Amino acid sequence: ERMDIEYYSDEINKLIDQVLDFHQELGTAVEMKGDETGDYMYQTAEKQISRYIMSAEKSLNDLQKYLERQKGNL
């Protein structure tokens, strides 16, 4: 019996949404702290956080594409 790839694809979509929501929440907190303190370190941190989050999103998208390609095999 084959795996339910659609189920896992839907779950990946939920994870991506959660990661993006988390990015928004964390990014807003860091941005607000930067505005509050005027410390340039927060701008740098915000950019680094964005790079990590975007990397996670890309990895999840790549995983989803992989599963879609494996639909008939798994």
C-alpha cells in the first residue's frame, strides 16, 4: 500500500505557514526592540533571522517537491 503523499504535502504546507507566522512574530519583536534601542545589532539580527527562516521554508518546499516526485514509489 502506497503512502498518502497528499496528507504529508498538506502537513508540509501547514509547517510552512507556521514557520512564516513565527518569522513575522520574531521579526516584529526584533524590529521593535531595534526601534526602541536604536541599536544597529537588531537590524543585523533581523536580517540573519530572515535568512534562516527563508532557508527553512526553501527546505520544506524542496521536501514537498521530492515527495510529489516520489508519489508512485512510496
